[in-house]
Amino acid sequence: MYILPKSFYARDPKVVAIDLLGKVIVRKLDGERLSGIIVETEAYYGFNDPASRAYGGIKPFCRVMLEEPGTLFIYMVHGNWLLNIVTLPKGIPSAVLIRAVEPKEGIKIMLRNRRVKRIYDLTNGPGKFTKAFGITKEYNGLNVADPSSPINIIDEGYRPSSIESSHRIGVSRDLPQKLRFYIKDNPYVSKAKPRA
DNA sequence: AGGAAGATCTACT
DNA sequence: GTAGATCTTCCTA
């Protein structure tokens, strides 16, 4: 039960994406504590990945991809904030997108942030998860390995029984490798299907 | 000014 | 289950 150090993130985003499954993301909010088990991730590379924000060069809004590993990279897509964590050593852009979590602590507060009928719909998508956790661009650039950060990722010892992979979801131009990873049979994994 | 972007919700068959 | 509208930034022209 400890906060994952920067060295955890200073590796290939694919490896980090897999290792993040089963880890717990904790969010401190007004003295309350929200947390969830990470059940679905995607890996994004840099200049050579057509689906990466860094493809073709770093633009102003994705400059934090050049920061230390463990840095939060948050941006808006289709009206949703998506939360990524920067990987590889400083200066080499790449990241892991958190796509879904299994709610653990603070579910009442999450339900206040996002009204849903079924608890399974609370955080089973990248935009749903950030909304439920009350995460916006204001945390862009913070580092999850920093204990004073309002968002940390900790290891509570949980290890997924079985991990599946697929192509990334929603991307218009994907790489040949499968870079989406999720815990098999977990009901909190997003329902979205990768395009054929 | 216009359009694309790693998505989500609603309203149907 | 699928189709279409719509969500909000940021980039490009």
C-alpha cells in the first residue's frame, strides 16, 4: 500500500498500461476521498503514433507530455475531459489513458457528480470517470507520484486474475499493435468496441 | 470561421 | 443494437 513512484511510469507505455490494471487511483476532494480500481487503460506513443496528441510534433496544449513520468495530461475531447499519465523518461512523449475504473470509496459523491441509474455506468468510460471524480484541466501538469498531489495512484496489492487486450477505441488511425488493456470479465470495463 | 478530436446520451428500429 | 445529435477545446486557415 504505497504511492507508485516516478520510476513506475518511466517505462514503455504499453507496460505501464498493463501494470496499472488493478492499481487504485485516489482523488482527494474537499477533505473527502474518492477512489477506484483501474480496470481499463490504453497506451499512446509519441511522434510516430497517429493517434497520439504528440503526433507530428508537440503543440502548446500537449507540452506536458514532455514533463516527468507520472505527470497528468488532461485534455478535452467531444466535451469530455480525458485523463492520461505521462510515461517514459522526461522529454520523450508518450502516455497511458485511464479508460475505466471500478468505484471503491466516495461513491455517494461520484453519484452527485454524475447521475446514473446503474452503478456500473458510473465510471465505465474515460469521460464518465473524470466527471464522476470531478477531474478537469485544472490538474493538468500535476504529478501523481507526488504525495502532495490531489490525485495519486497506489498499489493496494490487488492483482487482476486475467488481462485482455484489443485495439484502441475510437481512434481514426490506429497502430497495428493492440494497445488497449482491460481486466477480463470486470463489469466496470467500458462497453465501447474498437472499430473494425 | 471551420472542423476535428482517444466520447456520451438519447431515441429510435 | 445502431444512428444521430451534441458535448468543448484547440488547431489551421
